[in-house]
Amino acid sequence: MNLGQLAWRNIKGNAFRSWVVFLCAMVVAGFSLSAVMIIRGAEDSLRLALNRLGADIIVVPEGAETKVETALLMGKPVKVWMPQENLDKIARIPGVAVASPQLYLSSLSNASCCSVSEMFMVAFDPKTDFTIEPWLKQKLGHELRLGESVGGSNVFTPEGEENIKLYGYFITLKGNLTSTGTGLDQTMFLTFETAQDVARISKTRAERPLEIPANSISAALVKVQPGSDPRSVALDIMQKVPGVTPIESPNMFQTFRQQIMGLLRGMLLILSITLVLSLVLISLIFSMAANERRRELGVLRALGATRGFVFQSILAEAVMLAVDGGAVGIALACLATFLFRDLLVRSLGIPFLLPSLPSLVTLIGGGLVLALSGVTLAALIPAFKISRQDPALAMRE
Amino acid sequence: MIALRNVTKTYQVSKEIAVMAVRGVSLNVERGEFVIVTGRSGSGKTTVLNLAAGLVKPTSGEVCLGDVNLWSLADREQSLLRNRKIGFVFQFPSLLPSLTVLENVALPTIFGTNHRGQDPYERAAELLDMVGLSDKLSAYPRQLSAGQQQRVVIARALIGPPEVLLADEPTSNLDEQTEHEIMDLFRDIHTQTGVTVVLVTHTSQLVSYGTRAIEMASGVIVNHQI
């Protein structure tokens, strides 16, 4: 038998105390991991969404900022329009390299003419687009043809069918973009030409026609010239193009950033309270256990255990419980986050992307270190005190 | 073997109150002796035993085991010395409840006991056989009677094997018949192994088991009997 085995037997022999410490470690590790996963998942999601759009500035109709952001992040369809002539005005502003128009459309809700209900659809102009085109050239090797589309990572052709039916029009899904954890994953991308064709066909085949107002666009994605300041360009757009709001890339999704910050503050507060309460509880439990076991630990000293051994044996129990509890907490947190990620997105109203494997390993390590250091810290003072006590006095009490 | 030279031990109960448990005691226990220390409650006999084991630091005086002054050693060395040379039998139930009987007996070996290369569990089984508990190796302390538990404690004290066996009122919680069985066991162990025994008891009738008896009262030795 060695110190570790002795500690393990003591853990098994003191079921109630062990369970409480185990549960504390589980809660601390599990909750901290969940909190960090959610916050990082939301931040990663925002970052990827911005990268996906690839624009320095997004110009939307005045007052439609939040609607457009919600559509792009949460996949909630939006109908906003501005005159197409705005695009020419924007393109002429000094510092603008490219201005590419987009149409924001939606499939019908629970209609037999649409195989997907209320899907957000983005139509783009292949001549100027810089969001989808680079991906298309790399993955497909050609531009989208009439009747073709690409989808976010969660857009699929219905089982047993070859095409997606929208407004009675059959669209071929040519590929899927990588996941961003945002509404872009549930969004279909198609060319202006296909969108117009869908609108034309829908008049005779759909329950309700797809209406695209003439000479209108929903948004303009702007790339500024190298060396130009996106902020100055955005100010210029605001001054020279009435009725629009330019959103600079760093300010994009501001509402969601504030939501995430609020969530972060709330979670940090709960985490701090949980951590402090757990540490106090664990410290109390180890103090009580040390008192209960004074005689037993005095006997160990009489049998030849050094102060160091007594100290280490108590810490070994704490470490074992922290590792076990922490591991279970982490496993539960991972499982719950994975299983309930959709519910999470809906209830918190923020985008979410599961972390990559290397990132997850780092987070798991962090959660374990937190549980381990917390429990060990809480057990440190009781372990030190009991190891320093006079063995003869301890045995008399 | 054990030498207490003019040893005093004062316990500071509070800032104002100090209790002198042992007053200037000098005692020599020779190798192979079986010394019985008697006295009423509070006479200082348990303190003398704890002083001899190095479990209590004397307020003044010297405690030596062999040629070594126990309090000249660091904690690690003192613990190792205690582990290798002293076997302890306590008044109270002192077995670890989460360990089996066999594991309890082998327990001191994890603190560095030199058990002459023999497998500690094999030796523990031999000792349990010697104390008549060879059928209880896998039992837990709670499954044993008080007398059986004390036999296990005696087996544990012998695992070293020790040069000195210190027993603090080992029969105080036992009925009369079991008390005599345990004392017979001590006598047999002393006779068979030649180990030095110092046994503290408040029962003066047990002095016949020893080779020497000492009586204590109010922290001093009041009577030596050979």
C-alpha cells in the first residue's frame, strides 16, 4: 500500500464528505467550462461570420441595422430594401474598391411549394461579389449557374430528392460552406439571376410569389481600397448617400457583442459566487474531517508517519476528488453543451460555434486546473494545521 | 534502552493555567524488560509513555532511545526511528476503519519500516496467525469484537519488528476475561521475542505480568518494584 492507495481508501470510507467535495469540484469545473465554451463559442461565431462576409463596411437601409444583423447571425429572414442607385453612389465614393449588392429573401412558411420553411436566402451579384465567389472558385472551380446554389453548413437537400424546392422552383445545392455557428449556416446563397428566375416562376407555381422590388437591393457589401481608412469611407457614405447606414466591420453585430458581454458578466458573477461558495464548503469539510480524524492522524504519526506524510495524505484525497469530480463535471459540461447547443442559441439569442478539438483540449485542461487548484487550495490550511498538531494531544481528544 | 533523565512536562491549558503532568522523572528501561507503569488517572503515566515515544516534547530534561536523544532529531528522522524501533498499542480503537485487518497490520510498513525484505502482507498474516486471527485477514475493524481489535493492534505493533513495545492501557475497554487473554498475549510475545515492553495500566493487579512495576502519582514515580 502507498500514500495514494491509503488516500483512496479514506475517500471510499468517508462517503458523504467525499461526495460533497466531488460535487463541488464537478460544479466548479463543469460550470466554468460551460461558461467559457459558450462565451468563446459566441465570440468565435461572430468572428467567423465577419470573416465570411469579408466586407470592411456593410451598407443597409437606415434603421435596418439590427434586423440585418439578426438575419445574418440568427438566420431569421428579413425583408429590407433600398434603391439600387445607392450602389452606384457608394461605388463612386473615394476609397471604395468594390461595392457588391445583396438581396435578402426568404422561403415561404409551411408552404407546399417550398421544401424548406422560412429559410434565409441571400442573392449576390457574381460580377462584384467577394463573399461567395472566392469559395466557389476554390471548391467548385466555376461560378454558380442558373438554378444552382450553395448553402451554409446546415442546408441540405431533402432526403430522397435531388433538388431543393423553393416557390415551386427546383434549385440544385452545389455545396456547403464551413460552419460558423451563426444564421449563415442556415442560409442559402444564390445568384441574382437565379433569384429573378425563382421570382418569375413563383408567379405560377408558388402559393405566394417571391417579390423582389424592381431596382432595389437589400444591402451593399463594401471593400475599401488598400491604405484607405474604413471609418472615413463609412462617414463619407453616410454623408453622400441619404437613407442608408454604413456599419464598419468592427462595429458589426454590436447588439450581439453587448449581449455576449452581458452574458459574460453574468456568468463571471455566478462562476465567482460558485467558486467562493465551493471553496468555503470544501475548506469547512476538510476542517471538519481533519477534526474528526485527529485521533486517526495522531495514530499515523505514532506509527511513524512524518508530518509531511499526514499533510500529503490529506492533499492526496483532495487532489483525487478534484480530478474525479472535475473530470465528470467537464464530461457533463461537454455533453450538455453539445446536446443542447440549439436550445442555447434560441434561449440566449446569441450565435454559437462548438470549439475546435485543440481549443476544447485547452479549455478542458483549464477546467481541470481550476477544480484542482481550487480544491487543493481549500484543503491546504486544514491539511497544514492537522499535520502540525501534537500527536499525543490529538490522540487524547 | 529507554532513558528519561530528569524529565518535566508542563501543558499550557490557557494563558494563565499550566498543568505539570510529569515532574522531574528519571527512568531507565533496560533491553528485554517488561515494565508495568501503574497509577491513578492524572498521575502522568500516559505522558511518560508518550515522552518515551517522542510523541510529546519534554518541557525540560532528556529522552533517549538507545544512544539517541529523540529531540535532537528532525521530524523525518524521529518518525523513522519511531517507525523502526517502537511498536504502539493504544487504549482506544486505533485501527483505520477503511482498511482490512491485514492492511491495518501492514500499515506501518508504508512509513518506511525495515521488515527485513519480507513481503509486508506475508509478515502481517504471520502476526495475525500469532495473535489467533488468521481467519480475519479480510475483515474490517467494525466486524471484530473489542478484544479482537486489540489483538490486531498488537499484531500491527509487532510488524517492524520493534525493539520496544509501548502499550497505553491496552485492556481498559475490555472485560476481565479478555483483559487476561490480552495480558497473556503480551507476556507470550515478551517471552518469545525478547522485546522490551512498557505497559501503562491503572489496574494494579496486572503488575504480576511484568518483570518490573513502577507506580506514579502526581507526575512523579513514587514506587519501584522488581
